[in-house]
Amino acid sequence: MEVSRDQLLHNGYHCAVEATIDIIGGKWKSVILYHLMSGKKRFNELRKLIPGVTQRMLTLQLRELERDGIIHREIYKQVPPKVEYSLSDFGESIVPVIELMMKWGNEHLDDILSAREKAETEATETPQLRYTTK
Amino acid sequence: MEVSRDQLLHNGYHCAVEATIDIIGGKWKSVILYHLMSGKKRFNELRKLIPGVTQRMLTLQLRELERDGIIHREIYKQVPPKVEYSLSDFGESIVPVIELMMKWGNEHLDDILSAREKAETEATETPQLRYTTK
DNA sequence: CGGGATCCAAGAGGATACTG
DNA sequence: CAGTATCCTCTTGGATCCCG
């Protein structure tokens, strides 16, 4: 099923992958979705599962995922408060993408790191001759 | 094949999807890769294929993809210059991920847009009562 | 043609303090 | 517990001009 070019242009996307990366491309979104794949999680659970994320950032990314209809936010009116995040039905549809990303990451992490390491050493050795080389 | 937790921690990643999104998560990277899937492209070809990207941004994103070993940069020493970008063998391995993202985007673009539209109207109607609702 | 260099505006993101 | 609010910094990204 193809999406018409007009519709894509009208909404600012010129390519379908652009829309997808807009949904899951946030710095922490894919990781959040990964952890929600295994079931609903509370706010502080996610904080612990995602070292490095700040409270503010986690909140912001969760808000965007909620706005896009990917996750559901369940508030229990009690003291102390309890909020649970879970994938919506729509969010479940993106699970295969996350799973494939995880699979690729696991299989190629070493390649990524060695490529970066190599690039770093070359950068210090050879300052700038992007045009003159080769 | 699993990656050990120590290795992930050592390199700053706590989750395999984090590594993947680090590679393709740039604003234009997934779109660039999408266009390179169908064959090598020259710099200005990519510019035309990706409306909205600036020259500077295209250059920067291409550099990062090159650094990570995803794409190859072939320079033809001639006047005027000619540079062709293509997927490396490593880059080819990520094609299924891009394809799945495109598939998902095509199938769910409408859902995304309607969710955002809904969120926008609700935001103007109901200012802020995230805790008091429900 | 395919960039690099520079300047500047906007947004992402961190730290800290406070709250229902 | 699960945020919000504020301030401040650093990075992203656009515009423009120049170069091999």
C-alpha cells in the first residue's frame, strides 16, 4: 500500500521512513519502547532501566510517545501517586521494528565501535585532506 | 547472540537498540540510507531527492555515516568534481531495518497524523490538568 | 560540483529546587 | 512517587560566503 506523494508533502514528510524516524528517533524513545515491550512499567522503573536518562528527559520523551498514540499512561489516584506506562495497540505495531533494531545492534555493535575507533585514530593522524587524498 | 552487559556499559550503551538508533537516528540519516538502497548517488542527486535538507546538514550526516562505516565515499579526481556515495557491505546489513521502517511508516502514517491532530486540539481545549483528570 | 568556514538563532538537554 | 518550573549550557541547524 503506497502513500501518495501529495499527502506526504502536505504533512511535511517526503518519505515514509522520515515519519517513522520522527516517532522513534528521539534519543531515548527506542529504548523506552524496548523496555515497554516486556510489559507495563512505572516511571521510576523506567528510570532505573535506562541509566543516563534524566527525569526531565524521560518525562519529555514519554509525553511525545503518548501524544503520538504509541504508549498509554495510566494514572492511579492514590498517595503516593502511581503511574504506569504501557504500549498502546498502535504501539504494539511498531514492536517488530524495535526488535529488528535490537537484533541488528547486537550483531553489529562490534563493527560500529571498531569503525569509530578507526575513524578517530585516522582523524588525529591525518588532519584534513578530504579532497587531495586518492 | 547476546552482547555482554559489561561490554555495553563500557562503551556507553546500555541496550542494543541504543546503538542502532545512534547510527540511523540522525534527522536525515534514515532517509539518506533509504535513497542509497537503490544504488549509488551523487551529492546533488541526494539534495534533490531530499527536499528540506540543507547542503551543510547533508554533508554532516554523510560524514557521520561514513565514519561509522555505513556508506562509502568515492571521489573522482576531475573538474568539475564528482563524488558518489554508496552503501558499504556493512551498510547493506542495515537495509532490512530501513525497509521495515518504511513499511511501518507507509502503513501507519495516517494514524500518526490523526493522533497528533487530536493531541493538538485537546491541548488548546484543556490547558494543564495532567494530574487532576481521570 | 561538492564542499569548507564562519556567524548566528533555536532547540535539546543537564542541574537543581519545588509540589500534589 | 511522579512529576513541574526555572535557569543555564551546549549542540543542532540555517544562512551566507568562499574555495579547489
